Amino acid sequence: LQCEFAKKENEQRNNAVLKQMLHQQKEQMEISKQNIELINIKCHDIKNHISMLGSRIPKDEVEELERAVEIYDTAQKTGNEALDVLLMEKQMQCRNRGIRLDCVIRGESLSFMRQADVYALFGNAIDNAIEAVDKLSDENYRHIRIKVREDKGMLVIHFENNYSGMLDFQEGLPKTTKQDKRYHGFGMKSIRMITDKYKGYMSVKADDGLFTLNIILPAGK
């Protein structure tokens, strides 16, 4: 009986942490939206200034300005606002770390999900992938792939990245590799909570240095 009480208390504590985590990510999404909007406005202004100045400024300065607005031109436009904001953030983060982030996504297919849930699900999955890939020295393996497609009334979300070392699993989820176990490892639990919320199915596989996360949701439900 004491074991059952302890287990229930632990589950309640974990759920409270997850809810707080999702709330914080929702607030972060709103802040990120504002920041990305400002970046886009500034980049657009810089592009206009470049075109107006033409050959009146040195070539090296033009190239520097063009590099500054490159993120604006290469930003993902998926059709889902929350996902676009998140991907712009993560693309910049990956670029600074020398990681390739490839996405094939039709954002409209995620329209049945709350924006905060999209931001949290994809954000946690990408953060986990970045953490794993960042430990790899070979640039050929510093690569994250994301695909979202519809198939026979189901939405299939696929994440894939390389990793090194050994991964241990507990209750179908990889255990955190960080030293402080109390405050880490909630990213995957958050993904599972969101998957369950939309009556979906989630599978995780780690084999021969390749980590895959697949989420299947009833499309439009």
C-alpha cells in the first residue's frame, strides 16, 4: 500500500512538473513570436536599404549585409505560425553549432492542434536531437531530419538524428543522460503527454547510432 501511495505521489509530482513546463513553453512561444517578428521587420528593412544603395557602398559591406539577412530568406514557411517561429529559432541555433536541420513539413496538416502543443512537441523533440547530435565530432553525422505527412487519415510525424554511446530505456522512453535526473528527461514525457492528448501513438527507437521518434495522430481530430 505504501508503494502504491509513493508511486501515485510521484506520478502527481511528474504531472505537475509537465504542466508547468508546458505553461512556460507557451509563454516562451509568445515571446519568440514577438522577437521573430522584429527580426523579420529588420531584415526586410535591410534588404530594401541594400537595393536602394546599389553600388554606392563597398562590395564587402554589401556581402556582410546580405549574410545578415540570409536567415530571413532561408526561414521555414510551413503554413503553421507556431512551427515557423520555432523552426526559425532552431535553425539559427543549429547553424551556430554546425548542425544541419532538414524539414519536409506541410504546416497546414497540424491545424487541428493547439499552437502551444505544436510548439512544445516539436521544440522538445528538436532540443533532444540537438543535444545528441552536438556530441558528435564528424560533421557528416551532425544532421537532424524532420518529416510530417498525411497517410490514410493519419498524420505521421518523424524525427531522426544520429547519436553516440548507449541509450537506456524506461517505460518505452530513453532515460536522460544528464547527471541531475530530477529535473531532466521531461522532454520526452511532455511529447508523450501531447501525443496522448490527441489520441495518438508514439514510438521511439535507437539502433546502430540512429535515433528515431515517430508520432501518429488521427488527422484533424
